[in-house]
Amino acid sequence: PDISYVDLNRLIAQVNAAVTCSFRFPAVSNRIDLATLETNLVPYPMLHQIVPSYAPLLSKYYEFSGDPTVASLTKAVSHTALVSTKGRGKLLGGHLQYRGNISEGVANKSCERLKAAGLESSWQSCLKMAVSKQAPGNLPAGYLQKFDKSLTMLSNTSAVTSTL
């Protein structure tokens, strides 16, 4: 089936809900408000090209058994950030928002593996993380599969500026 504008709007709503969940629901760690998020993501006023990443991003028509792991979610969103900057710029800041039945220790280990794998060398500034136990919602009749956990990453990159 083709993806409609309604499906794209629902995806954008899903990402926005994930970004704001750390101050709408009790967070396990690093409760972050919008001012803190802006401070971490935008180190310089003229560099504010935010790139969102969301995982898992699977159609309900795709057969998938099981639940994605924290490591697979982290790998999926970091791949988007790396591809968006490949050879054109630096990642200036980032925020990882884990949602669902995820322990803080597992999320921290996943972030440490991300840093050890070389993503950290692409970062000029900082990478922040927050964990919320609130499971991601899913709109009825939506295009996406429902999962018990998700990860949203917002990254700021200087690569977009070089293309303008």
C-alpha cells in the first residue's frame, strides 16, 4: 500500500510525542525540558539544523516477530545521523529519548557502545540521553506497527548548512 499524507503526519506526531515525553511523563533518568534540549542541541545560534530519527519504523504490513532490542534501536537511529553527515559536516549535538520497558543500565550500555563504535568521533559537542517508562503510543488505523519500546534521536548537524 502507498503511504499517504495522513501516515506521514502520524509519523511526525509520533516523533513529536517522543521528544516531549520526558517532561510530560515521569522519567527514569535525565528529565529534560525544551530549554535544556535547545541548549544541548544548538551550541551556536546560526547552526540549528535538527535531524530527527525514529526507531522502530516498520509498516504494519511487514511481518516482524518479537520485540526490537535496545541495541538494534540505537544502531538504527545512529545510522541515520551518520548517513546525514557523511563527508559533509559534523554532528554538533544529540539527544536520545528511550521510551518503554527499558532499563537505564541497558540504555547506558547501548550509548557507550555507540561511542566506542566511532560515532563519538563524529560528534563535535555532546550526546545526551533520557529514559521514560511510558510506552510509545500508536494511533488506530495507523501505518506503523505497535511496539513496547522506541527510540527517538534528535541530532544537530552542520552538513545541512553546506548544502544551502
